[in-house]
Amino acid sequence: MRLLERMRKEWFMIGIVLAIAGAKLEPSIGVNGGPLKPEITVSYIAVATIFFNSGLSLKTEELTSALVHIKLHLFIQIFTLAFFPATIWLFLQLLSITPINEWLLKGLQTVGCMPPPVSSAVILTKAVGGNEGIVITPLLLLLFLGSSSSVPFTSIFSQLFMTVVVPLIIGQIVRRYIKDWLERKKPPFGAVSSSVLLMIIYTTFCDTFSNPNIDLDTFSLILILFMIFSIQLSFMLLTFLFSTRNNSGFTPADTVAIIFCSTHKSLTLGIPMLKIVFAGHEHLSLISVPLLIYHPVQILLGSVLVPTIKSWMVSRQKGVKLTRPTV
């Protein structure tokens, strides 16, 4: 019974494994020009569905109130979109002389450029009792990824605009008219986006397994897995040390938001974006692998660390109350 409950809870992780296995068994179904027609159903319809769904679920009123924490958001933005990718880039310069698969390394760089997910970072932050650090994906990220693609930037930008920005805006407009209904019914937004995402992952790997020239060695994969664990732990420790300095100005609740939101990366946004930016690239699936690994690792580490961080935050908040002078 516990196993079934666990499987129900982790259905998306199991779905990723099944999607990749299905692509391996019968890649011809999901390749470009195949029965699923992913060049239309995935590149346009699936991606647009995810962001329309995001527009419907995004509570703009909460986002507006969250912008009061200017210093918190500024720190998360700078760490996520400047320090994180720059550090990964420097690290990869050293690794470029190693025999590690170059496309997996490029994938690790794209992970560094991704914004944090609203979903997992906010859930873990709430589990501890901290503040929500909500980060909007900047155009700078799209420009950085676009520079690595063989697809013209104008084509990338126009497709991103039509399949990401427009559906998001339409979703927000529709939300204004059916807000009360959404609050009452609470549709499964996360499950819908995750289901569509599994289709994108499946078709991405269909292209890979139908290409006999692509070879993924186990050595590179194990090293990438180890590096992802190390990067996440190191950055979580770094953000904790920085945000708890005496003169940092952050509360214990702010520290919790910083730890999770600065180090987590969005799979829901990342995979569709990679599909657009690296459209037609024969190594797209290899570039996607580090992000597919990063997602379960961040959930696993987050779940393990929540009790410890919560205990620290409660004790720190009690300490602040005790040291506060009485009037």
C-alpha cells in the first residue's frame, strides 16, 4: 500500500523513465514526420499548452505583493542569472580538456542558465515556512541560449513569443474572468503541465534513438550525475553562508527562500525552451540530459534537507525574539 502511494506521489519521475524507455523501444513514432507529428504537436501545441496553463495558474496578486521584497528578489536574480551560469562556465573550461561527452557539458551550461521553478522551490519553501521568492524568466536567458543555436535568433525569438509569451498572457486574461471558478475547483495545473512535458521528453528522445551516430558513454553520465549533486550542495551551502551573515539584512525566512529559489532549476520551462532554441539539433536529447537529472536531484536534496532547515529556522527565529528588547 505504501509502495502504491509512493508511486502515485512520484508518478512524474516514473513517467520520465517510461517516456525514455518507450522512445528507446519504438523511436519511429515520435520522430519528426512520424505519426505524432512533433514538429507541430510538440513545438507549437504542447509548449503553448504548458504556458497557457501557467498563465491560468499564476496568481498575479501574490506576485505583486511578493515584489515588496526587493532585496530578496535582487539577490536571487543576480545569483541565478549571473553568478550561477558564470561559475558553471568557468568550471566547464577546466572540464573541456577531459574525455567527458561535450554535449553533456553543454547541457550542464544550459542548466546554469535556467531560472528556478515556481513549483518545487515554492513548495519546499512553504514546507519549511519561509517566504516565496518568485523569479520571472528574463529575456537575457533566451538570448544566451539562442547564441549557442544554429537556428536564426529571429526565428527563435518569434517562436518563443508565439508559444511562450502569447499563451501566458492569454492565460492571465482568461484567469481574470474565471478566477472565482478556478479558486473553487482548483484544477490540477501541475499534473496537466507535467503530462504534456512527458510528451515533449518522449519525442526528444525518439529523435536521439533514431540517430545511430549518437553515443552516450556511461562514464560521462556518472560524472555528470556526481557533478550535479556537488554543484547543488555547494551552491545551497554558499547561499546559506552568505544570507546568514550578520550584516546581510535577511531574515531566517528569507534565507530559506534564497537557498531553494537560487539553486533550483525549472524543468517545465527548460525542456520546451531547449526544444525551441535547439530545434533540429541532433544532440538535443544529450543537451537535455543534465536538466532531466538536475530535476529529481533537486527534489531529493530538498526533501532530505527540509527538516534540518526548518529546525534551524525555528531556533533562529526564537533566538531573534529572545534578543529583541522589550518596550
